[in-house]
Amino acid sequence: MAHKTILVLLLLTLSTTTITTTTVHPLDPLTPDEITTVRSVISSSTPNASFHYVGLFEPDKPSVLAFVSPAPTPPPPHPRRAFAIIRADLASREIVVDLTNHSIISNVVYDGHGFPTITPAEDAEACELPMKYGPFVESVRERGLEMGDVVCSPMSVGWFGEGRGRRRRVSKLQFYYKGGTVNVYARPVEGVTVTVDLDRMVVVDFRDRVVVPVPKAEGTDYRSTEEEEEERRGEEIPGPGSRGISIEGHVVRWANWDFHVSFDARAGLVLSLASVADPERDESRLVLYKGHVSELFVPYMDPSEEWYYRTYLDAGEWGFGVSALPLKPGADCPARARFMDGFYARRDGMPVRVEKVFCVFQRYAGDVSWRHTEILIPGRVIREVRPEVSLVVRSVATVGNYDYIVDYEFMQSGTIKVQVGLTGILEVKASEHTHTNQISQDIHGTLIAENTIATYHDHFITYYLDLDIDGRRNSFVKAKMKTVRPGGDNNDGSSPRKSYWTIERETVKTEVEGMVSMSPAEPSELMLVNPNKKTRMGNVVGYRLIPKSAPAISLLSDDDYPQIRAGWTKNQVWVTAYDPSQRWAGGMYADQSQGDDNLVAWSRRNRSIENTDIVLWYTVGFHHIPCQEDFPVMPTLNGGFELRQTNFFERNILLKTPLPSIESDSCLSCRQSHNIITG
Ligand SMILES: *[C@@H]1O[C@H](CO)[C@@H](O)[C@H](O)[C@H]1NC(C)=O
Ligand SMILES: *[C@@H]1O[C@H](CO)[C@@H](O)[C@H](O)[C@H]1NC(C)=O
Ligand SMILES: *[C@@H]1O[C@H](CO)[C@@H](O)[C@H](O)[C@H]1NC(C)=O
Ligand SMILES: [Cu+2]
């Protein structure tokens, strides 16, 4: 008892110190001390809880907006709270903890379908089980493999129509072989599946179905040689750096932008309150209240027993933040970028630091932000060019074999570019084939190396974009382009032209109409506008969505179970009414979800989305037909979109926005930065 009192006092002291020494922004992520507080508060009522999520329980929007508004009086202090999802006694619980007085505000059992994210600790424990499991040891021996070289990879199992009573938190383990290579994903031990109950940590099923050769190690290594590494250290990639970037706590200010950057175990990088300075009005105007990756759907296209269930919801099943890894200065980001750390809770509730989880840097890549040469004026040639200088915020998540590079780029024109890069190792299947002339059936992939089939699959990366264009109340507008004939269908001859296009503007009233599948045959400009704010010319202020990669939608049939769980991937665009509990497109409990609590289910409520607080969801999709050049490691494939000002400003703001310095940011003191890489 005495011990406990001391602990509580200590924690109180810690949190008091934190609050008084720095101003806590209401959206700041939990500090390590706060994560520890959550653990001790919850552990005192629920010993041995397993922590699956611990993060900020955000204050409501009005409190956050009051905090950041330039009001003369300081806003009242906001309550600091945490939200946790734990497993205890085979149940999932949602607990809200007050971090100021260390009390539990609410504690409820979640009774719906699906389970919280699987923790790295559970993966590790599950993977120890087969090594001591007789039938598995026997299978390895029969294949002539060394047990010490077998590596285990846990996979989520999805949902395939099983009734509710039979649901258990399970993971299917697949195996790889490291003998002679670090590229374990290139060497699957095909055909063996061990199913583990994650709550009880026991093997519940074992299958050994097919025996095919393990692909050879030769040619799978993707590491650079030591000499190459050494050589790379000696040169500096010139250009970008961090001059002119101010970071106070989690608030980043650069040129005409300011925003808040936070780390979340589930979402990874979270951007909030992105505002751009309007040189005409001498004020900063809100564009994006919050934006982050909401979910990833990655279904593989092989229906066989070892592969059918590989239909991942990466963010909800593993945590995109938990999967984020430290960035390497001079490689993942420019050496002189600014770096930030992130913290999440381990399964036992203790904080884990991810060093350098984000980087922020200024980019000058030799592009032009606008230009013009005027030659019509007699005797003069006027040439004006402005170089494109922007700010990039980056994070990288490695979810098993794949790596996702997530970038947000702030342009001085007011545009936000969002990009995702796919790289890493393909998920491959071992096979007896060594040449395509041996193949007569659908092998569900490409033979990319001897005995190695890279399976067809998709990546759908869904972004949550709570745009608040110049205020909370926004509308979704489609400017539909239509081909018309001059003088009507009879073509009365009033113009030599037979056709032209014009637009029909439609303000979308409800959520069901807010689902959009883009098609070049029926183009429309999609924008979020603030119908209550107009430019001096009378146009409503807005931002529009521009896809920067070919829109892709899921090709699975609507009655296929993975598609039921990830139904929103049939459209690129969804617009929903703002509800702070609806942030995860695949539902809060994505592992083994059944599609009843996801973006599709919410949208079916058909709420009004006109002149109210709304959220835009955009999915960047890729159909991936693997090719030999994706082996042994895949060159980055990029996709993304842009949020671009449309009648938001009175005119091109670049003319009145000073250009950040690029000269002095290029490589002058390269030696110094190398100490950072090697040190
Ligand atoms: C908590 O875990 C410990 C060690 O595994 C065990 O001895 C103890 O009985 C558990 N307590 C509860 C309440 O489950
Ligand atoms: C702690 O503070 C919250 C307000 O944030 C309040 O609702 C709650 O009753 C307080 N609990 C205790 C034990 O003081
Ligand atoms: C959604 O609501 C609108 C407006 O009330 C209505 O016209 C439309 O039919 C509804 N759609 C569905 C699928 O319920
Ligand atoms: Cu891929």
C-alpha cells in the first residue's frame, strides 16, 4: 500500500512539472510519463491487462479551436485525457483515463465484432510456440531444413463468414528460411501453417499440406556492400535542409504554413490544424483540421489454403504507428532535416520510444512554381521564374515485408500534396516452377525468380481528411463537365462549332450521394467549399481534390468476405458527417471485422453533409502485377493526390509570399552533417 502511494505522488509530481514547464497543446500526443500514468491507473483496477492501444483522448473541436484562436484572453485549460483499449479476461475494454487527477472516466466492454490491433509482443510470443511444437519440428526436419534458420511471420486471419460464437483471437503463422540471406521474405517454407490463439498463447491448429522447394538464397540479398556504403557517406545529397523551419513542441511553422504534427500508434503521422497565411488578409486561414492514414487494405489474389486469408487491414490489424521505424538521416531524409520522436505503449503498457519517427525538411528539387516570358512588348523580353520550394513531412512504416513512405508536402501556393511510396519485399510463394514454359494453369502471380511466384495483390491506402475550409461548416460540390451542342440538339447553326463543354455544379446533400467513383468518361471537379465564405468576386472559397495517380478500385466481388470488410474500396471518394468516433475506415476493431462498423456502414445512415462539419475520405489504390524488377527488393512506386486551393484566395498568393532561402541551404558545410550519419 505504501508503495502505491509513493508511486502515485511521484506520478503527480511528474505530470505537474510537465504541465507547468511547457504549454501543452490540446492535440499533443501522450508523453512517456502520461503513458506510464495510464498503465498504473488501469493496472490498479485491472491487473495483467494487455494494452492494445493507448493514445490521446482528444478534447472536442470547439476547445481545440478556442486554444489556437488568437483571442485576447487565454482559453480555459483543456482536460488532458487518454483513451486505451485493453484485453483482460478474454474481453476488449475501452477505458478513458483523466491524466490530471489519475481517475478512470469510463470503462466499458466492447461487445461488437472484431478485435483490437495485434501487438508486437504477441507476435513474438506466438512465433516461439511452433519451435517447440512436435509436428512442426518434424515438418522442418522432413524438408531437410535447419530449425535455427526458420523465421516466423504472423498473419492476420480475416473473416470468412464464421459465426460469432466461434471467434477467437487467432493468428496464422507462416514460415521463412534465412539460411544464406537476410531476405527472409524471399524464401518461404511453403505449405506449413500454424494457428495460434493469441489470448491463451497456445497452438490451436497445424497444417502441412504441400512440399515445394524453398527458393534459393543466391541473388536475394539487397544490401549494399560496405564499400558502397562508405562511398555514399563521403558525398552529400545537395539541396534540402531545415533552414527556416521552426518547431515548437509539436507545432511546425515554415514560410506561409503552420500545423501540428503528432504521432499515433494506429495512424502514425497525424497532421492537424494546417493553416496557410493569406497575404491579403494578413491572417492564417484553416484548411485541414486533421489528416492521416486511416486504413490500408491489401488483399492477395490466391484462393488456396495458405493464401486465401491474406487480405490485410494493416493499420487496424497491426498499427501504422507501431510499424513506423526510425528514419536514417542522409538516406530516408536529408541529413539536415529536423527529426521528431514518437511514443506508443507496449503490450504491458510501458512506453516505447521510436526515435526520429518523422522528419521535416525543405525541398528544392529544381522545379518551377510559376514562370512567364513575355516577348510581345516591342524591344523588351520579360522573363519571370519562381523556383518551387516546399516543405515535406515524412514517416515510413514497415508492415512485415512492405514499406510505405508517407509524405505530406506543403506548397507555398496553398496546395498540400500527399504521396505514398510503396517499396520493400514482395510477398512470394514457393513453387516447383523454374521457367514460365512449365506453367499451364493460373499461378496467381508472376514467376520472378526460380521457385518464386510473387502473388497478384492490391494496396488501397485510405486517408482521413477532416478539411475545415476557412471554418467548420463546409459542403461537398461536384462541378460535373458536360458536352453540349451549340443551339441545342438540333444545332441551329449559331456557331460553326458542333460541341463544347460546360459545367453543372451540384452541392451534394447526403452521404450516399457523397460516394464517388472517378471515371475519365464522366469527369467532375470535386471540391470542399465553405458556402458561408465568398471571395470579393462572389465565388465560394474551396479546395479541390486532384488524384496524382490512376484511380483504382477493388475488383473483388461484393459478396466476397474481404470486400465486405473493406467495402469502401469500391469508390475512391467518400464524404461523411463529422463524428469524432469515426476515424478508422475499417472500424476501430479491424482484426476479424465483419464490415458492420466501417466507412460503408456509417455512410448508409445517409446523414446530411451540406453546410456542416464534414470529412473527406480518399483512397489511393494500386493493382500490383509483380515483375522481375521488383525482386529482390522493389523500387519505390509512388501514388497520391493533391488538395489544391480553388477560389480560396483572391489571386495567386505566391506574388506576395516571400520565397524561402535556398542558396544558403545547399551544401556548404557537408562535413558537419556527416558526423550525424556516422556518429
Ligand atoms: C497476473 O499474472 C501473474 C503472472 O503471470 C499471475 O501470477 C497472476 O495470478 C495474474 N493475476 C491475475 C489477476 O490474473
Ligand atoms: C477527475 O476529473 C474529471 C474531470 O476531468 C472529473 O469528471 C472526475 O470526477 C475527477 N475524478 C476524481 C476522482 O476527482
Ligand atoms: C439519401 O437521402 C436523400 C435525401 O433525403 C434521398 O434522396 C436518397 O434517396 C437517400 N438515399 C438512400 C440510399 O437512402
Ligand atoms: Cu505490391
